Amino acid sequence: MHIDIKKQLQKEIPPPKEKSDYVKQMALKGLAGFLIIMVVLTGLSRTADTLTTPQVTVTHPKGGRIEQKLEVIGSLKPRQEESMEAGTGLIVQDILVEAGDRVKKGDTLLILNAKALEEKLNVAQDELKKLQLRLEQQGLNKDFSTTQTSVEEAQQDIAKLEADKLDLIEKEQVKVDRVEKKVSEAQSDLQQTQADLETFKGSSLKEQLQKAKEEETKEKQNLSDQKYEQEKALKRAEQALKDAKENLWLVAGQGTESTSALQAVERAEMEYDMTKKDWERKVKEAEETLKKASGKVKKLENGEIDESLLKQEEEKVKVATRQVEEQKRAIEDTLVSQKEALREMDRKIDEAKKALDVAVRKDEFNILKEEQTAQKESIDKQLMQLDIEAKQKEIEHIQKSIAEGGQMLAPADGMIKEVKVEKGVTTTGGDLVTFIGDTSEYILEVEVNQEESEGLQIGDSVEVTLEGEKQPLQDTVIENIVYVQGESSGKKKISVIVPRGDTGMNATLKVSKESEKYQYVLPIEAVKEDNNGSYVFVAKKKTTTLGEQMVAERVDVMKLDKNQSSVAVQGAFGPQDTLIVNSNKPISSGNRVRLIEQ
């Protein structure tokens, strides 16, 4: 069998165009598959991020007021219904009435043991004295110290540093002036030596000798003048130092601030030392110059004119030139040292100013704490005054009972509602007899806890609405506030006069008070608590390797006021910041979060 290989290959191998189309189709399919995989992976990644990153509800801090609301239900009783109390530890000697009896004003209801009343009166009076002493002690527990605050100390540090800077500038300027003077003197010496050299080159032996003698005479006079000026300068410096010391002693003796006087003494001592050294140097230089001039005269008189003298004159010029350069470098070094010293002093002043800023912020924080402490002390004082008033009423009641021979009398015409004791028992506190007077007015009594009673005072207007009615009664005020007897939690009983109603009818008491305006009032859920105090979470943008993300950062705050839903705080944040209110998962400072605007 013959197979045509060429034809067979043409059948099996597709033409070039078909092969190219096939490759393109495969590439497109591969690209499409890759894109689908990327979309799926991206979706899975976003889903995972959504599931793992806490979602938080946020808000922006705003100012506002804290509204304190109180709503409590109580029952009405006749205004003349009186709970007749006698305290604890008293013996009921006799009971003359029963529940339901009608009585007249002044009728005897029961009789208490007189001896027990006397003992009870003594105990109550002792307790009253203790309460009064505690109230007096509260006023004495104040810190009246006159120690300086951190702000005043920081201000004094800045003032001292600025004064030190002025003193430093003055001292450094003295140094600069002296170095500049030395430069000027060195330049003058150089000019003189150059002129002497030119004169020496162009003069004869006789002229040189005459010139040398004139120079010797001049140097002798110069030495004499220098010594004279030295004596005068030292006397002036000594006198200035003496005056400064006398001024220091005078200021110290008067007990006034002596810092500036002490600095004046230090400057005078420095001036004296520098003057002494300068003039000693000048006199020594004058002596050396005279010695050289005298030696020159002797050599010229001996006819010793040679190249050595010329070289000496030339060397003088070289020395004077080097001296000028050295003094110029010295003034440059002095100026650099001055700049460095002033830069260091400015750095210290800047640090002191930063310390002042910190002290001011700390002082403001302390003032706020003191105000809160003062508010708390004021509330404690009011509570103690209420205790004192209650104890005084108890004493008056016992004294009245003693005056009436231990008899408990009916305060008005009316009816005995209930007798709560038995003959021969010892009272344990609370009501003994409940009496209902013949009247048409009623009293609403409600019990509230310590926190709810804060800020309430006798005479405050309140809102009272009777059961079954929609409109509140008019002109209802707090008549009395007393602690509930037998309660250790600080509960109080509030009594409000009600113009109408029925015995036993329920009524609702409402109180609403608005605080002063605070800078920031937040939802109460936004403020957290731990062992380190109160704090909030602020959501802030942070750039990471995965891009820009939101993270939670802790900011400590101080609570100023609160109610059931809101809290007024102070902290290091502003109205532009984003505060976290709630989170669907627990979060810590530094955690990533997803924001949901509230």
C-alpha cells in the first residue's frame, strides 16, 4: 500500500492561520479564567475582611447639656395623716387608742416611759454634736498652703533664663570688645614695625643712632606712662569691685532679692582680673621694648651695624604680621563661641516655655478637678445639714414628749388609722401611730435613692400628675425631704403637697433639670472604663502596607456629668475627630475598624 506522506501531513497539520487563531483562542480563555479567579479571590478577601474587621458606629463630639430626669410613682395620703414617731429604744408604757377611734386635738394616744425618753434625748443630743463637729471639720479640711504652682515656677524659670541670657550677652560682648581691641593694637604694631623697617633701611649710622636714642627715650617715657595708667586702671577696678561688694552686703542685709547684686560683683571681679592681666602684659611689653631699644643703642654706639640688625627689624615685621593674624583668628573663635553659648541659652529658654505650656494645661486640669471636688463637698455638706435638721427635729419631738409627761397627743381632730406597737415593747424606729386629720388636702410621698435625690431641695417646683389624668397639677412643690428610717443605702422620702385627690390614689412625680452647657456631650456607650480610668476610642486614618486604613486609638477623658443616656466629658480630642460609640466585636487600641456613621 502506498501512502502519500505529503498529503497525509497536510491533513494532520493545520494551515498557519488556523494555528494562530487557535493560539489566540487559548490565550483569551486563559486570560478569562485568570480574571475570573482574581474576581473570586478578591470577593473572598473582601468577605473575610468584612467578617474579621470590627464594624463600629461612630459620631462626632458636640456640645450640649445634661438633662437629669426623675419619674417615680407614689400614693396619696391626707395631708394631716401624720406618722407619729418616737425613735428607737423607748418603752411603750400604755396604749389608750385603737385603729378607727375618733379623737380630739390633745387627746392622749399612748404613754412612753419617761426615763427612756431622757436617755434617748441624751443620745440624740450627743449624735447631734457629732454631726455638727463633722460639718465643722469639713470646712477645716482645706489646703490653704501658699506653695507656688507649677505654672509660677515655670514662669520664674523663664524669667531667670532670660536674665541669664542678657548677662551672658553682656559678658560675651566684653570678650569680643577686648579681642577687637587686641586686633587693632596688633595692626598698629604692624604698621609701626613696617615704618621702622623702611626708616632703618634708608638711614645712616649717625641717623640710626640718633633715631635709636630717640626711640629709647620714647620707650622709657612709654614704660613710665604704662605704669602710671596701670596704677589708675587698677584703682578704678578695685573701687568698682568694692562698690559692688558693699551694694551686695546692703541688699543682703535688707533681705531683698540679691541675684542682680551678686552678678554685679562677679562682673566687677572679672573686670578687675582682666584689667590687671592686661596692664601687667602691657607693662611687661613696654619693659621688653625698652630693653630692646637700649640694646640697639649700645650696638650702634659700638658701630655694630650689620645684616643682623636688618634681619631683626624684618623679623619684627613678621612677628607683628603673625600677631595680627592670630588676633583675627581669636576674634573669629570668640564670635563662634558667643553664637554657640547664645544658641544653647535659647534652647534652654524654649524648653522652659514648653514646660510652661505643659504646666498651664496641667493647672487647668487641676482647677477642673478642684471644682468637681468642691461640688462634691458642697453636696456632702448639704446632706450632712439635712441629717442635722432631722436630728434636731427628733430632739424637739423627744423634748416635746418629755414636756407632755411622755404622752403622745393627737395633733388635731381626726381618726386613728393604725397603731403599730404593743404595750410594753421597746421601739425599734419608724411609726408608732398613724393619724389622719380632718382635712381636704393630700400629700404625695415617694422614695428615691441617693443618686436620684441629688440636687433636690425643699421648696423646688415639681410636676405631679394624678392617676387617670393627663394634665399635671398646678403649684406643686417639695414640702419635706428625710432619710427613710431603717435603710442603710441612703434612700430618702420626698413629700409633695397636692391640692386634691383621694386617700390611696396613685400619682406620678416628675422632675426635670438641665445642667450648664458642656463642650462635649457623648452617648454613654462611647465612654469605657478600666483600672486606669475613663476613656474613649477615636477612629483615625493610618497608612499601612495594605494602604490607608482606619484604626482605633485610646484617648483618656474625665467625666463631668451624666444621665441615663449621655455623659459630658473632657479629653484630648476636638469636634473634627471621629469617636467610636459601639462595635460589633471587642476592640483595643490599635485595632483596625470599619466605620458606620451614626
